[in-house]
Amino acid sequence: MNKLVIFMPSIEGGGVEKNLFIIGNFLGKKIKNTTLITADKKFNIKFKNITIVNPKIKIETTSSRKWKYFLCFIELIKLIIHNKNITVFAFQANFYCAIICKVIFKIKLITRSNSSPSGWSQNFLKKKIFVYLFKKIDQVIVNSLEFKYEIKKKFNSESICIYNPLNKGEIKKLSQEKISFKFYEKSNRLKIINVGRYVDQKDQITLLKALNLIKHQIKFRALIIGKGILKNYLVYYIRQHKLSDCVKLITFQKNPFKFMKMADVFILSSKYEGLPNVLLESLVLGKYIISTNCPTGPKEILSGGKGGDLYNIQDYKSLEKKIINFNNNKKKFLKKTKYAQSQLFRFDYKTNLNNYLKIVKKHL
């Protein structure tokens, strides 16, 4: 049996990383000869039954992704030269992994694409190269059916959909952690939450624009959890529009579920996704969801709107109306949440982990 090498140069603590920890540890338990290549040593403790390879050069936590990629590619090439009987499972840097594994060394490669091509295939030349590379990859895995259709349409390539494994028990357990959070304590105010990196993809500025429109119409408290390069921009907007009393930004949380449990509604403002874990987690905790109808995942999770509200990307006026409508008709919308919860069987923890195992074993 070949050696399995999981490739994830940059671990940043988001939804992709959660899936890496879950899937990686499951594969490490089932496949004895499993190695992970990553530049982020601080997450080594998260992995069990896995040999971890970190670059020898000291890397700062603030180092760029490109630098982490470069150093991890050196480690990957060293591994391949030493032993060509390996199968690489790329969670990240699929473009470059495909060139190294399939074009240069001609070894087996499985890739897991994490976000819709709408976010990374706009460059004409890059798209043409991907059309070529996708046909060489041994197995492309995506995490939603809509994503699968996009890969076929844009790159004329086949892929397999394996949904994110959802550990409902763990989410509920973590949500029980005691917390004192005065910002949410007034029960007569609508409690809104958004969790995501402060980057253009997550587009929290659209959420803030909608909140600015409703600040004189309803009483609310909005919490945004995350970190990223656009934090100062968001803080500036909040101050400029006098939203500081009703909008609060806090940094990335290892356990966001204790905050999510306290909220009434989760709002996703992303321009594109893959299959947003945070929507699944919100449903486990019984939260109503208002989300952009972005590619890919939200429409699928919410069954085309039967399980929550969908609005067009960057349409803050539509988002404004949906927030107010929910605030005025909470009991009516509970039916949608219950319907969405009834569809969570698609993301069954054990079923989807075993689906990953079957694919990996097939290519070892």
C-alpha cells in the first residue's frame, strides 16, 4: 500500500481547517502510513496517528501563504524523491500540487477543492491551465453538488461530491460552555451573528450596510467573529455610521458555538463559498439562516430557500428587508429552520468520513 501524504501548507483555523482536522485524523487512524506536510507547527497537537513534516526553516505565524507553499513544496519534493510510492491528498494549493505530482513526477494525486471556482478561476490563462490539469488529477473531490456541476461546466472535468462530515454531538457539547456576554443579554433585541474571516470573500461590509439601514427601525445587537486584513475597514465603517452601540467585532474564537447558541439569526454575506460549515453548525444549534445565494453551498444547504432565506450577493437592501421580516415574524420562520434541520442527514459524520476513506484507499 502506498504512503498517504496530506498536503496543507497554511492552516488558518477556518472551516477548511476544521474539515482537515476531522478527515485527516480519521484517515490517520485507518491508514497507518499517513503523513501531513504543513508549515503551521502550532496545529501539530491537533493531529493523532499522523507523521507531521514541518519545514526546517522557522516560519512566523504572519508569513504569507506563498512563502508557506514554497517551503512545503520543498518538503513534498524531498518526500517524492525519496519514495515515489506515495499518494498525495491536497487540501490546498491544488494548482501547484497538480504540476508537481502529475506533470513533473507523475505520482497519484487526490485534490479536495474547498471553494467555488467563481473565486479563483477568473484569470483566463489560469482557467485554461486548470482545464488541462484537472484531467490529469486522479480524483477531484468537491463538497457540494452545485460545486460538482461548476467543475463540469467550467473545466469539462468530472469530480465526486462528498459532503462535509458534521459532528453534531461535538457542536452541541461545545455550545454548552458557560459564557458571560453582556452584549447579547437584553432579550428584547434581535441577536444577529456572523462568523468568518475579514476578507473580501466574506463581504461583511454588505452586512454592515444592511444594519445601517435598519438601525432606526428595530432594536438589535450584531456580533461579527473573525480576523483578517479588512478588520480596520470594518471598524472604520462602524464608527463612521455610529453603529458601535449595536455592532461588535471580536477576534477568531476556538469555540464560536457558545456565542452562536445565544443568537437568533445567523447571516452569511459571502461572495462565494464551497460548502459553508458555519451554516450547518448554525442549523445544529437551531438558528434561523439568512444567506447570500452565492456559489456554492448555501442554496443546497437551505433546500433552495425552504430551510432559510436567500438573497443576492451584495444586495444589502434585500438583506435589510429579510432581517426586518424575520424580526417581525420569528415564530413563522421556525418552520423553515426545522425543515433545514430535517435535511442534515446528508452531512452525516460517519457516512461522509467513510466516503473519504473509500476514495483514498482506491488510489493508494
